[in-house]
Amino acid sequence: MRPNLQRVSKPHPGTSAVLSFIVPGVGQIYNGDFLRGIFWLIITPGFWIGTGGLLGWVCHLVAAYTAHKRAQTHHGGAPLLRLT
């Protein structure tokens, strides 16, 4: 019996960047990087609270940038295939 391969859509870098800009960590989760996403979901509120709001926006920008780059480099090759 031959395995059935299905195409899995790749995460779009722009979508992951926008998601992480709005809620840092969600773009990483969208990319499939769950631990990175949890990291940003925990770190960002700490920066907002710990610095009185001065550095919280930096986390939003960095999370969006890293989600975008990760989607480009990690998923930028051939279409992902899944065995079913």
C-alpha cells in the first residue's frame, strides 16, 4: 500500500508578523513554533509591567520580526507534505 501524501499550506510570513505584532507569540504558534510562542506570551507582559510600558512595544516589534523571519527561513523551501 502506498502512503497518501497531502500538501500542507506553509505559514505566510506576513500573516505571522501581523499576528505577533498584535499579540506577541501568536505568530510563532501560527508558524508551528509552540515553545517560542509561549515564550513571547510570557515575556511580553513582563516587559510591559516591569518597565511601566516603556519596553513592551519593543517585544511586539521583535516578536513580529522573528515570526516573519522564521516563517521565511524555516518554511520557505518546498511545500510541506504530510503522510496520511
